[in-house]
Amino acid sequence: MIPGIRCFLLDLGKVLVDIDLGRLGASMQALTGIGPGKLHSAFTGDGLVAHYESGRISDQEFYSEFNARTGRRISFADFASAWNAIFVPGQILGDAVIARLASLGDLWVLSNTNPLHYGYVRENTTFLRHFRGCILSYEVGALKPDPAIFHAASARTGIAPEETVFVDDLLSNVEAARSLGFHAIQFTAPSDLDPLLF
């Protein structure tokens, strides 16, 4: 255990739950009949997903813009189902590990996400009961590694960066957190958290 730690910030995707872009692509292709290249451009052109995950556009605006870019008129329910196909069933961290972390300090989610994906996690998992709350990019208006989301996390938790451990799968996010004074761990497997648990 790292001395003086009072708070843990955990990413959602690739830390708590697994995600697979291949599942998303296959579901969207089956739904629209559009190939992977055009689908990728539809989602990433002009930063569409980034605008959605930073809260600049709503669910409906995201869906409508996708339809406009692809020339399709799929239903919102079908779109949401395909969009949420990115999640691999189950969870990466077991409840025992999550509960152990929650017993050692305040436990929070800190994630780049969007309302549809967060809604799916909330409705299809049970681990959020261990968390004090969530700092979500679409609510904060900033995406990791932007310092603004880390400042928002400290303000929300009320705990200083030097008393906080941040866990994320992406090195760029880990390095950003470290530059702001957080302890940070790049997550590749549950065993990466052993120094926090023992």
C-alpha cells in the first residue's frame, strides 16, 4: 500500500469493464450495411465522438449526425444497441478487489465516456455500488488527458492529488495525471493493483 493514499480514481474501459472496437464495428456494419472505412469516418470525422464524450452534443444529436453522415435512417433503439455492443460481457476487476479498494479509501470512477455507454454500464453491472461517485467526461466537459478533468476530479473528491491514485490503461492519461501530482498506475492486468492492496 502506498502511504498517505485516501482516494482511488479508476477508469471504466479496459480497467473495470472490457471493450472491443471489433464488436462495435461488426454490430454497426450488420445494422447499416456500411463497410468499416466509411463507418470509421462517420464516427471520427470532425471529432464527432470526442464532441459527444465531452458533452458538446446530446444523444439525439450524435445519433442524428450519424444517420446524416451514413445516409441511413436506423431507429435510435437499434443505434444504441449497436453502439453499446462495444462492451464485452462481464468485468475485468472482481468484486472482491473493488471492495478491498473501497475499504482502503474513497473509490471513484474517472472516465472518458458518454451517456449511452455510461447508462449501459450502470444498468448491466453491479460494481458501481462500491464507488462514492463518478467523474465523467461528458458531464465535466473535458476528456483525459486534458488537465481540466483531473482538476474536476480533485474538486469533486475533495482529496489532493498527492493523496490520490489514478488507474488507467492509457499511458498518455497516466503521464498527464503524474504531471499534476497524482500517483498513477498504467493498468494492463489486475495484478498491477497488488501494490495498492497489500
